[in-house]
Amino acid sequence: MRPLKIAVLISGNGSNLQALLDDTNGDPHLHITLVISNNADAYGLQRATQAGVATMVVSHKDYSTRDAFDNALHKALTEHKIDLVCLAGFMRLLTPAFVERWRQRMLNIHPSLLPAYKGLNTHARVLADGQKTTGCTVHYVVADMDAGPIIAQANVAVHEDDTAHSLQQRVHEAEHRLYPQALRKAAAALPSSQS
Ligand code: GRF
């Protein structure tokens, strides 16, 4: 049985990518095969190279439509025989057609306890609402943003003196623990014909 081939899609720093690389390093069953960024300057590309993982830049600026961009992503993923896709700070919305092609095979991590606080600026909104608890969620990607079936969540307490920045840092630490666990859970749930 060959290892499951995983692609990670990023746009920036890639600290969640790093957590996934560290967790799967040397694993005979899970292999991060490809890292794709839509942004050539993403620091996560350096993390991937350092870990010996192939990288690709697929810039949305090179495609006139979202369909064309998503087709280029799909081509790269199928050429590398990818089984599972992890979005990790990938800042592009994907078309319903692309999402359907990767249904049950594409995960995303979001910095809130979904279904609360979908979208951007989650930490500032959590603080403005006076919430005592927030957290992070890994979910399957569906056409609606941040709305897919939840795979795993972790709670993070909100402190009285938290700023959006301090809260983001603690949620990020929780993300780095959660994403590898959720990836393993999703990998175990894949149909056996793919592994
Ligand atoms: C994380 O907070 C993740 O939840 C969100 O984007 C951020 C990516 O951070 N989707 P990093 O690039 O993994 O450091």
C-alpha cells in the first residue's frame, strides 16, 4: 500500500504547513508530496523546500478566470497523484466545480469555533463580542465558505487582557496541534481504494 499523497495549499507564512510537515516526517502512510502557493513570496515555500518537498507557484494573476485558475490547480494535483488536499492559509476562494472534484478529500483550517465567526478578522470579532472561549476548526471544504462538515475542533480560552494579536498567537498554537490530528482522522476515513 503506497503512502497517501498529500498536497498543502498556502498563500503565506505556512506555520500550519510546518506543523503538518513535522508531524508526517518519516511516516510510512502519510506523505506531503507537493506544496502549492498562489503567491511566489510565501515563506511557506521555503519551509517546503527545506523539508525536501516539491513546490509550485500557481498565481491567480496568470489566469483570467477563477475556473482557469482552479483547472491549473486540479491539473497539478492530479499530475502528482494527490489523494488529499490541505488548505493552510490559502487565501483564494475555490469554485464549486473544483470543490466538488475534491469532495471529502480537501480540508481547511479556520481560526474560530465554526459555525461561529466564518470569514476574516475572527479574533477581533471574538473580542468585540466579549466571548470567553474561541478556538479553531478543521473541516471538509464545501462550496460555501467555512461551512463544511467539521472534522475536529480545539477550544482556546480568551483572557481579559487579550488583544487580537495575543489571541491569534494562542489560537495558532492550538491550530498546529489540531491540524495534524485532523489530517490523520480524515486520512483514516478515506475510501481504502485510494490508499
Ligand atoms: C491560520 O490562522 C489559519 O487558520 C487560517 O490562515 C492562517 C494561516 O497561518 N486559515 P499559517 O500560514 O499557517 O501560519
